[in-house]
Amino acid sequence: MFNRVTGFSAFLTIWFGQILSLVGAGISTFAIGVWVYNETKSVTLFSLIALFSILPDLVLSPIAGVYVDRWNKKYIMIASDLAGGLITLILALTIYFGSMELVFIYIAVALHSIFKAFQWLAYYSSISVLVPKKHIGRSSGMISMAEAATKVLSPILGASFYGQFGLFWTVTITFITYLIGVLTLSVVKMPQEKKQMVKTSVKEELVFGWKYITSRLGLFYLLIFFFFYNIAFGMNEVLMTPLIMKLENSKDVLGIVMTTAGIGMLLGGIVQSIWGGPQKKIRGILLSTVLVGICIIWQGLFPNVISITIVFFMVLFCSPIMAGCSQSIWQVKVASDVQGRVFAFRGTIAWASLPISYSLAGPFADKVFEPMLSHNGLLATSVGAFIGIGPGRGIAFLMICLGICMLLIVFVAMFNPRLLNVEKELPDHLREESIKDVNVENEVATKEVIN
């Protein structure tokens, strides 16, 4: 039975196991978050869960990428799932014996984030050796669909399980999903990539991903494009909750808006997994960005919850399509035996935009835009004449500015030939490309770009 599932079937098997692990982790995260807030009544202590869940991953990804390229990816994913399951089991036992403390939660979340850095890099970099090029877009859509399913299902199931079974059994369910993830990985046979003996030091390999990307200007500009896009997108996501609460002041309405948007993301993932995206992926990215920008502008123009829900649905519907197109380019244009290091730096830079967007959204809304569109505010008689004044209209105007910024990002991208021709100018990667060959290819690629 073991090691009999190969090729695209192997990817589907791994995907199924990982989607269960994702949903399971989302269920326990939701339940633990509710427990922390109910026990402390502190937004700050609650928000620390999110900080500890992302910071170790962000910091350690470059190091994880080095070892993902050196070690067996299947065993890395199995070890990460086992570690995640063990951490969850220990946390469940502390709940059972009544010794749950906040510090245990923060430590558990941080440790899980460390292993997640290894797990997801191994997962993403294994796709190119399991999935044919023609199915890369569909596989990327399926991954986005799994993430969307987590957004939709985790809050619903987490609230239901926590309410009916309590925190202990809710967390225990997550432990079971990790075991299922290990089982699905154990039946998969992954092709062994040809690797030469690595003579470079870990220190040298830490900067390898950056050098690889910067020597291929098309990929570099694609990364910069998404860095700025993610700042605007992240700020919009943060602002959505206070905008809805200022309009309706109802947690139930907010839940409906967020669930509906999550369904949009899920449907977008399904469309991407079936369709695979347009033949020219960069065109799909740019057109989707234009649509997202227009929708975000629409969010700010009209203070109507139904209208906002519809366009936010469209925003998240486009997200898996954009992510699928982007992932397809990276998957095809980066050699499979160096994807761990390259994807690690790509992820670190992309995720670094989140702390920036989170730190900017609140001060901009509270200290700048809301006062400007309050009664007798600086823009009350100008901008306020078109979009209204009062609570929430400053946030709405900030959203309009974010949507315009997205359109400007696309406008600038249209004058960047390296970005527009990234799929033509860069060759599809070869699996036999070795670490030694990469240095030579870097020089060739750089000369081609200059010419």
C-alpha cells in the first residue's frame, strides 16, 4: 500500500490531507482565540496569537528554504505534521488537566509556525515534481481553494464544536486531522530529484534565493508588484471590519459579510482549479488587479452593506485566480531543486507586507482619514459632498485611495517590459538543473536581460 500513489494522483492525495490539516488547525485557532478573548477581555492579548502565528514563519523561512532543498520533501512534510500533532496533543492535555495558561498558547502557536515554515515550503516546492506543466495552474487553484475552504469552514465548525463539545475536544479534533495528513503522505511516492553534493555553506545559501530572483528581472518585478499590491490589499481587509461595524454595529451582519466573501474566495479557487487561468498568466494577474481595484473603489463610494458585500465577494473571488497565475509562473520558471530557497525569500518579502499594512491601516483611518471626513473636517465640503461625512466615511475614502493605488500599480506595470514578458524571456525550468548550474545560468540570464 505504501508509496504506490504517484504523479498527479500523489498531489491530489497530499492536497486532501493538507486541506484537512488546514481546516483542523483553523478550527482550533478559532476556538482558542474565543477562549483567550473570553478569559482576558483584551484585544491586545488576543492579537498576540496572530503575531506569534506569523512572526517565526516570516523570520525562519529563508533558513527553512535551505534545508527543504537539501532534505527529502516528503519526510519534511511528515515530520512537520507529526510535530504539529504533538504540539496540539500537549495543548489538549493542558486543557484537560485544567492547567491552560496564555504562555502555553503563545509557545504552542510559535512552535507550530516554525514547523509550518518547513511544511509549506516543502509542499509548494514538491508540486513541480508531481504535477505536469499543463496542470500547474489548476493545482495552484486547488491550493487557493483549500485556503478559502479554511476561511469559510473553520469559523463555522469552530463555533459549533466549541459550543457543543468544549475546548478540549475541539483541539483534539485538530490532532486527528494531523494524523490523517501523515497517513496521506505515507502512501505517496515522490520522484527523487537529482542532487549534487552541496559544497556551499548555509550562510551562502541563505542569500541564494535573493540572487536567483534578482538575476531574473521578470520574477523580481513580479515580486515587487505583489509586495505593493499586498500592502493595499491587506489594508483593505483590515479596514473592512470597522467599516461594517460603523455602518451596522452588528456582529451578525459582519459575520454574514465575511462568510459571503469567504465563499467568493472558495468559488474563485474552484474556477481556477478547473480553468487553470489564462494562457498568458501575467495578463490574468493584471486584469484581476484592475477588477479588484475597481471593486475596492466601489466599496468606498456607497455606504450600503449589500453593495459592499457584493464587491468584497468579487475582491476575494479574484484572489485565488491572481494567486494561481502568479504561482504558475514561479512554479514553471524556477528550477525544482532550488525552489525551497527561492520560494522562502519570495514568501518572506511577500509576507513582510502584512505587518506594514496592519500597522498603517489603523493610524491612517483613526488619525488622518476619519477626522478629515467628520463634521467640519478638512474634506467635509469637498470629498464629503460626494461620499458623505460622519463615522466610517473616512475609512471609505481610504478604501477609495487604496483602489486607486492598485490601478496605478497596474499602470506602472504596463510600462515594464521585463514584467510583461516574464513568461517569454525566462525559460521553463529543467528538473535536472543543479545548484552548480544555477550560478552559470544566473550569468546567462543576466546577460540576456541586459541585451
